[in-house]
Amino acid sequence: MNSSNYQSQGCKKLSAQLDWSRVKFFTKKEFNCRCCGKSNISANLVLKLDLARELAETPFVITSGYRCPQHNEEVGGVKDSAHVLGLAVDIAVPNNVARLKIIRGLIIAGFRRIGIGKDFIHADIDKSKPQNLWLYVECEPHR
């Protein structure tokens, strides 16, 4: 599977529109809000993540996907968080080798917003925000 196949499929907004049988490495439940169980995750995000996971050749453990506004506030997420829009995930990072593989896979798959924390990586596709890479200093992932 290559990135042009994913990009040519268009940007589907909600996971309800996603044919989950096409997703190789993830289940819908992994992206649900941890507080209420709702899922409003972007199909485009899931497809890009699936490609990134294939390219990385290492597991992606999603610690935070879609967040309802209440949960986002509870975990200290920023008010305009891409998680609330269903456009972001946090991925657990067990060691530096996995970190490198995950970042490489995300970049090759086309992610342009990547935040690197001590034990997690944030990836999102929110085009309304600066497209860059950043480091979290002494920060835990929002779950």
C-alpha cells in the first residue's frame, strides 16, 4: 500500500464513513474517547495511520484518539485540540528504537504535525495549525 492510494481516496470526515475492513492494524474502539466511548475520528487520519504503521514495522499503541470536550478539559488538553475534532492521536513509545520507527513511518505516510514526548508521540492532520515537528518537555500524554 502506498501513500498515493490513501491520498487519492479523498478526505472522509468521520469514522462512521470508514470501511473498517480496509484497516489492517487498528480497530475503531482504539480511537474512542476514554471517558464516554464516543468516536468521531477522521477516516483520513485512520487511513494515514494504518499506512504509517505498515511502514514503521512496529506496533502503534493508541493512548488517546478522539476526545469529547469534557474529557479534553479533564486531561488538560488545549481548548482547540485536534483530538476534539477527531484529527489527532497519541501513540505510546516504549523505547528509542520504536520512537525512530514510528516517526519515520509517520513522516513517510504524510504526517506534517508531529509532537515528540518522553513516552509518546502526538500525530495529527489538523491543517488549520502550523505544520511542524515539536518536542514536549517533561510532559505526560493526555489519556
